[in-house]
Amino acid sequence: MQLPPITTKQKETLFQLYKFRFLNTYQFQKLFNHKDPHRIKEWLKDLTDKGYILRNYSRKTITESTTPAVYYLAPKARHILKTNPKCDLSALNRVYKEKKRTKRFITECMMLADLYLYFLSQKKDEEELHFFTKGELSKYKYFPKDLPSAYIAVKTQTKTKRYFLDFFDEYARSPEIRYRVRMYLDYVDSGEWEANANGESFPAILLICPTERTKKHIGFYSRAKFEAKFEEKFPLFLTTMETIRRGNKNVWEKVRL
């Protein structure tokens, strides 16, 4: 198949959509740290015209007409991305179903991209940030069966800090979050990480709860689980999306015995 040619930057655009699945024009501008939004829009229009990406955009109402377009991969993009060693072929098959994703799913994907941009903004100059989404983690067989929203590694020349990040939107309920705490406890006890991570310490767990009330409940629940095992089985930190948005200095609250 003869594919329409695209630039290196446009290939990176496709990879960002592989990584986060749904992104709007504002997020692309931040991801590429580009001051000129018109250039970003030109890249996206060209990729849309060539059939590599699709977009959701409507002008039916004033609100919709002022909302930035949301882009996602079209099936044709698979032929480009399958040559990228960072992409998993099985994960690429999802491009055939992206057009049918729910509004909630799309919003979750874009909020995860916002979280990546947040962590990027908090990174110190001497640090290197690696942020892996579920599609990028599927090839790691020793990771938890129910993959986290993201796996994060913050590296310096002397050490690496590692995190499992789980993000819960406004529709998530406490039982769903309690399950994640129990899942990580079982995963620690299984020894899978220690057996495969070349001596690296178990990652800290970051849970982003939908409300302050839910965060407090999960804090009490997790503390009780640690007490039942007579130790903090892993570093566990809680916050809410609203706390992150407000830019509070102390975003994360550690669960302690």
C-alpha cells in the first residue's frame, strides 16, 4: 500500500495519539511546546485530510463551537505506527474501535494527558520524566493484571523514582478504588515485581480520587489494610484532581500507620 507521506513531526503526532488516544488542539500545543497554534492546526489538518486521524468537532451550539476539536487515530495510522518499536501491535488493533468510544472514556483519556502535562511541569531541570500509559504497558507481562492508568519513572544521574498512577473520574465509586488498594496489596505479596524488576524497589502508588470525601475514606481504608498486615506494604499517596488543578503546593497526602 502506497501511503501519503508525512513529516517526522506528524509521525510524533500519531504516536502521541497512540499514547493518549484522544487529544485536543490545546494539548497538542503543550505537548510540543509550540508557541504557534496555527502550525499545530496545519499538521492536524494535513493528517486529517490524508486519512491518518479523525476528529470530533461540532458547531451546533455556542459551547460546542468554542470547544477545541478532539483528535484520534484512524485505521490507516496503524500502517505507520506498526513500524514504531515503541508501539505494541496488539494495542494498535484498538484503532478500529476508537470511533465508538463513549464520552466518558474520551474525557478520561484527555484528563490523563493533562496529568502527564502536570507531572512534566513539576519536573526539575536535572530530572528525566518517563510516563507510560496502558497501551505502552501491555507488553510488560509482570505488571499487575489490571494495569494502572500510568507508570511513571523520574530519573536523575544517581537514582530513579517509580510510581503506579491510578486516576478515578467523577463517576468512580469507593468500591472501585478500594479494589485497587487490595489489588496492589496482593500484587506486592505475589513477589512478581521483585522477581522481574532487577532489584528495583516497589513503586509508590499514587491514587487520584474523585472527591475529598472519597479520598478520606480511601485513606482510612488503606490504613486499616496496612494495620492488618502490620506494615505499610508500599508507599501510598492520595490526592484529588481538584487539588492538582488548584496548584496546591502540597498535592499528595501519604497514608501512614
